[in-house]
Amino acid sequence: MKKFAALQTKYLAQGVREDNIEYAISAVKDGSKREHILENLVADYRGMNTIEANRMLNEMFAANGGEFKKENRDGYLYGIALLLIGLVPAFYIFCLYTYRGVLDYSWEVWALAVSCFLGGISCIAMAILGKYRDSD
């Protein structure tokens, strides 16, 4: 919040209206798309020009931790969920082979365990690489 307070005082000194700054800060914190924020800032009722709005948004996104900070959360969420789901059949297989039990539906249990682990790892890897970002 300290970074945003410094940006707010800076742009207030430059003559930007306070409601525009507060809107931009809340939209950046919420993870709104840059294009939507920019459209709203340069709208007639806000009265900012495009260059000033771009410069302010660049600094605000930098203070918040990046433009795509919140967009990769789905990949991490799905990846961790798949890894946790994959633990159940893996634990079942481990217990059966440890205590010399008979595995019913053996290929289905193995397929579920392997596919959940591979799916979870691939979702997390794609989130790290930024593949879950929206296109528009």
C-alpha cells in the first residue's frame, strides 16, 4: 500500500483527479485487464489522455507485482488439485503392493494415478510459463 500511496501523491501533484487514481489502483489490485482500465481512464467522463494513463498504469502494475500477477492462479489451483487426486490411487497401489494385496481394476487405478500426476505437473508447468493468460 505504501507504493500506491507514493504513486497517488505523485499523480495528484501532476494534476490527475483523485477519483481516477483511486479507480486505477482498485482496478489494478483486482487484476482487471489493462485494456479495460485504459478504456475507462480515457473515457470522456474521466478526462485523461492516453499517454498519461499508460504511464500511470505502467507504474501501478509494477508496484502491484506485474500485469499478469493474478491470471495464472487457475493453473496452480488445477495442478495442485490433480496432484492431490492422484495421491489417492497412488496410496492405494502402494498399500496393496506393500501388504501383498490383490489390485482390482489394476489398469484403471494405474491410469488414474499416472494421468493425475502428469496432468498436475503439466498444469503447474504451464502456469509457470504463463499459458493460462487470457487472450482478450
